[in-house]
Amino acid sequence: MFLFMFSSNTQSRIKIGGIGKESPAAISGLRSGDEILAINNIDLAQLAEENPQEAQKVLLETIQANPNRTVSLVIQRDNKQSTIPVDLGARVINENKTIGIMGTSFPLIIRRLPFKDAIVTGIETTNAWI
């Protein structure tokens, strides 16, 4: 079984897609469309230029590793940068593990690759999922 994804989306920046009502993100003042440049002094913008998927992975791992703690986000909104503290929430998964949550969704970041590289990446990604 192989999964191939095609998209015209060449976004290499991490932007907030949606925000849950009364979520930690909403309470902190984050908005849909805010670009996340850094979390806890980790430069996601630079990482996203090199590897957008890895930047998004680092962001999500950092959020999940900090349940009920405050993280510091550097965002860009309307061409202005701001630092926003976000008091993360928590969710229990697998009955014994607690992860941090922010209450946001992020659009899927898809890199545009040459055809041959896209085929190889599609196969590797599919194999990692199964």
C-alpha cells in the first residue's frame, strides 16, 4: 500500500489554523493565522526554512512535553513580532501518560519535491506509518 499526497501548498512556515474556544491558545490571545517563529527559545522559523515538517514536529513535541506548564511563543502577526506566554492544558492518553495541549490546529505542511524525490519520500512515509 502506498500513499501519495499532492498539493500546491508550499508553505514552509508554521501558522495556526484553528483555535478551540476557551482553549489555552484562545485564553492567551493567539489567533488563527498567527505565525509561530519560536517556542521556548527554539528557533522554529529557521528550522522550517530547512525542514518544515521537522519544525512542526518540534513544536508539537514541545507542547506535548509540557502539560500544565507555561511555554513562551514568539509569533508574527500583521508583520509584528510578539512574545506570548501560553499556559498549556493537559490531556491523559493511554490511561497513564499526560501530554500538554494548546487547543490549536495546524495546516499540513507539504514540501514541493522533484518527482523522483516525491515518490521516494511518499514510500518512506507510508512505510513509517504501517
